Amino acid sequence: MFPVRCRLKTRVASPGFTKTRQDLNPGAPAALTPRCFMCSLCCMTSFRVRVVAGLLPLFALAGALPAQPSYRANGMIPEDFSRVPWLTIVRAVPALPGRPGADSILRVDLSGQMPPVRDQGAQGSCVAWAAAYYHVTHNQWVEHHWNVNDSQYQFSPAFVYNQINGGVDYGSSYSSALALICQQGVASMADCPYDPGNYTSWPSESAYSRAIRFRGDAGFWIDAGDTTGLKLIKQRLVNGYTSGLGIFDWTNFDSIQNFHNTYCSADRYGVNRGGHGVTIVGYDDTMTTHDGQGAFKLVNSFGPLWGTLGGYFWMSYTAVRDAQLSTRQAFYITNRVGYEPTMLGRVRVSHPARDEMGIRLGAGPTGHPVWSQDFRCFRHNRSNRPFPPGNMVFDLSGGEQFITAGLADTVFARFTGDTADNRTGTIDYFSVQHLPTGRLVVSPDPPETIPDAGVPAFARAVLGTASGANCLSYDNGVVGGGWAWETTGWGEGAVFTPPGYPCYLVGASFCFYPGNWPVPGGDEITVRVVADDGPNNSPGTTLYSSEVVHVTRGEWNLFALPESVIGAITSGRFYIFEIQTTAYPYCPGLAFDEDGMTRPSPWWVARGSTYVPADTPTLGDYMIRTFVSTPTGVAELLPGATTGPKPALTAPALVSGRASIHYVLPQEGSIELAVIDAAGRQTQLLVKGRQRSGTYRLDWNPDRLAPGVYFLRLEAGAGPVTRKVVRTR
């Protein structure tokens, strides 16, 4: 069972199946606990500790002790990862190909792959040092084998800490750091240098832009409260990966060199100065400590002169499991391997309280976008600080497919204040850049006033000419939970009423619950369009059924629907279904919204061919949307826009071997389908010639291409359609 989210399994008497539901827990306590629950000393911005021999207990090493330098602890705000819905608990870490199991390896040491140990100074930025400087730098080293002594390839704690501390130097939580890294990436130390005296400046525009390439893919955590969790951390080390850890800083930690550079429960004494972030880089099962056998090796951010191991230290297995010394929860981030963004938004804002401002960017109508992303949901306004004078840069690549497919032409930025305090601001600049084509569109809307709390302000940029597609949906756009089936061939659907006739189906879009449920989950479904010609207008004739397609969990996924196969809808309604190709938990969970209402009641497909109304009137709307084109809809939506659908192109986002490419031609004509590299050079010509209208499938072999980012470009009369593909190793 998941500690916070509820996976509910219910047996239904008829027609006799099992369903699995994933809910967010709206009543769960906030992920951020009070900054200090251990002692009032944690509230200090600095606490100087000098240890002398006379203060040590009898079991300490004998001899006069030198005065210790002042180290900033209490920079980690403790929290419970099980109460952070988007973090995934890890229950198994398999050995990677060619790597042994941790049980057969006595010791591992990755410290030779780490960047130089540095000192955070008096700033409470230890979480950002552990997560960005050590963990992300090493993650990127694993992928690229860059020189970690070069500041271009060291990742900046200032980029992270200055954006998540709420404007004061009170420390930060790991969940905020991981959320920012997964949304905005991390800039290098060269682009965003660390200044221990500056905790308020936000990054430059260039630092924002270059950071996006290094976005994390997802965040994970390991329960380190028992030996099973320790084995998972050790297997990650054997696989070649570090993990972060939160600890509590007692007096014996400050004088670590007097305890053989080993942090043990048996040695604990003195004062707990608060939480501290560190990174696990190795282990040794044969090491004898005051707690017994075995210890992890960790890197600290107090500089190379702390301790006598150049800034590294050991922590016994017992201490890692001890709630007095450890949070007992390790974390890690996975990379977006070879990631290259395809669409960026740049915004400049004037407002005196940047951390009370909700930021959303999206594609399509502002009231009902086809795609949107909320940024900085972790914000905590502890001190009113203004926005930076330059542009902030956000990754809009998740919405790029809706623009290039012609299902939306407008990208928007939305700013909303959290607090009624009579403070207002302005959106001063907004632009969108489509990187594959190099097109830059500057919004004519700014300056736009941002009113006091609760009233949003918008700036819009028209990036392309939509085909006139109209989005039909029922969900409110906010994920409230997920739904998955125990068996293969079952699925969920929704019924849609066309805005006019004839109606042409252009695309279907599904949002799937993020990667933390189901675990391990999957990414394959099939898409089905069904007419309402069954009994009492129930699902009847199958108009279209796709081959197996791959989805991205946690995002909207768009699939083109072939007009030439489906034809025009001239009366009645139609149904859109997504169907599992694998059983729970090896399937994606379809998201439903959070308002607990269904409009209209959803449907299920059972055993691959039987349709039944869903028995969940309070479940919420399935996050299924469809895009349609009608003569009436085009005239109302975009006067003067071209009618009829454009060519469509779908392909997997990541390819490691042969892959299927699907494309739809709305009319007969000359086409060209080519593979373009990131520099704009054609590397493969897949199709060239004249083809009739219809849906086509192509078996693509990318084996001759080096790993990297490529673009599939389909030219077929109505303009090019582009899809980004990452060729993995």
C-alpha cells in the first residue's frame, strides 16, 4: 500500500471483473513540515560550535582538540516523502546489465567520479548542494563522462536554493529542490556561480535557458529505515549511481575527525542543530564502527578541511536507520537522457512578491487549454522579494505537439496572485520560441496588469495557424487520481457530441497519472473510436482502432485520428476509448479530474469487446479529449482559417531499435518524410513520392544514427509536420 495515496480495489458482482483506482488524498498533511521540530536553535541562521576536549564524553578520543570552524547546519527542512504525491517510492532496484548484485560486492566507492568538495559557507543551502552540485553533477557524469573539475559541468546549488527558499535564508526541503530540477533543470556553476553571501538573486535568462537541457525526469525515494532499504541504496551504488540523504547534525558530527570520520548512533551527544543534506557515494560492508559492521560513505558541503577525509565521512548502517541521526529516507532523480527542448516561453514580470504568484503556461484557449503546466507549485513566500529584472525561461515542450499538429495556435502565460494584500503587478514581456524551426513570436498583449489575489492576468502569443480543430472534453484539467485494470484488454472511454455536422475527428488526447502510480507501470495502450449505433445509443460499430502506441505518463498525449478511415460523423455521438495492452501494474493509469463530478457518465470496455456504463458517478471525468473539425466549428473558432485537417505524424519519443512511424494524409499528393539532425541536416530520407490519402505505417530502422536528438519531418502539401525523437544508446 502507498502511505498517502490510496489504491482501492473493488470487486463488482456483475459483469465480474476487478478494477484498480488510484486517488490523491486531499486530506493528507502538507508535505512541508515546520522548519524545526527538534529544538529552537534550528531557527537561527547561524550557530557557531567550538568543541574542546573538556566537553567531550569519556568515550571520545583523548587529547587537546583544535577549535572547529563555524559550519551552517539546519539547512534541511525535514519532511515525509510519503506525503509528497509526485515522488515515487522504490521497492526494488534491479542490477543493471553487466553489474553484479550488491550482496556479492563488499564495497563500492564513487568518490573519484564526484566534483571537488566545496564549502556552502554560512548559507543554509545544503539541500541544493546535495541535490544539484553532487547528485545531478554525478548523474550527468554517468551520461556524458564530462570533466567534473570544470565549472561548465558542475551544477549550481545557487540556481536551486535561491529559487526555493522563499526569499530568506532559512533552508529548504528536498521536495522543493527536486520539483524545481524536474521542471526547470539546473544551470552550471559557470552560468550561475555560487555566492555564500547571496541567497536572493534568481538566475539570468541565459542560465534559465541552458538549465532546461538538464531537467530531471522523475523523483524517487527509498525507505532507509530497515535493511531492505539499505540494500536498495547499495544496489544503486553498485549500478554506478549516488543517492541523497537527510541527516541531523549533532555535536559529534561537527567534530567528526575525533570519531574516525564516522557518524554513529553510539557516539551521539550534545546538541542537535537541525537537518542537513548530504550525498551517499559508497559503502563498505567490512568496516567496523562503534555501531557494528558496515557503513556508507558520504560527501559533505563543509569544504575539504572539514574532518580528515577531504570533506567526506562515513555513516554506520545503524545510524542511517536511526531516527535521531537520519530522516531514514534517501532520494534520487533520473535523467532525461539526451534531452533537447522544442519550445520555450520567456516571461518578464514586475511584482513585489514573487513567491505568492502562481505561474501557468499553456497552449490553446486560456479557459480550456489543450495543454498546460503549472510552475513553481512549491513556492513559499517567507519574505516579499520582487521578480528579477530579466526574463524567466520555461520549458513548453510538452505542448509543442499540439501546435505542430494544428490543434492549437496560441500559447499563453497566466499569472495569479495567492494573497489578497492590495499588491498588483504587470506582465511586461512574453514570447514563445519554436526551436525546431527557429520561429520566435512576441506577444502584443503586455503590459498586462496582474490584479490582486485570485484574478488571473494573461499574455498570448499566436505561434501557428490552427487547422480549425475544436477541443471537446469534460475534465477540468486538474489530475485528481488514476484508473487502471487488473486485466489486459479492458479500458475507459467517454462519449462526445459534435458541435455540428458533418464532423471530422482530427485527434484524441489522453492524460495519464504520473509515474508514481502504478508502479512499475507501463506506457502502451491502443486507441479506439466507436459509433453510438448500439442499443440505446450505446457503443456499437468500431470506426477506428490503432496499433499499440506509446504514451508519456504525467502528460497529455496526442494521437492523430485518420479522417480517411473514420470518415465524417453525420449524426449522433461518438466514443473515444483507451485500452490497456498489459495488466496492472504494468500499464499506465488513465487520469481522472479532481472535482468528483462526471459529465456525462464514463464507459468501460470489458474483455476487449463488451461495453458497459461505469458504476462510478462520483469518480470524476476521465481525462480524455478529442479534437474535431466541422464547417460550423471552423467558422466560429477561427474566421478565415483553412478548413480540413492537416497531415499528422506520430512516432515514439525514445527509440533504441526499430520503431513504427504512423502518418495520416488527408488528401492525395506528393510527400517527403525525412530524418533531420539537431543541426538541421537531413540524415535519412524515408519516403518520397506521391501517395493517396489514408493512414500509413512505416517500420523505421535508426541503427545507423548516433545517439542524440533528431526530428522526423513530414512535408505533404499543407506545410511540414515535425516530431522530435531521441535516439538512445
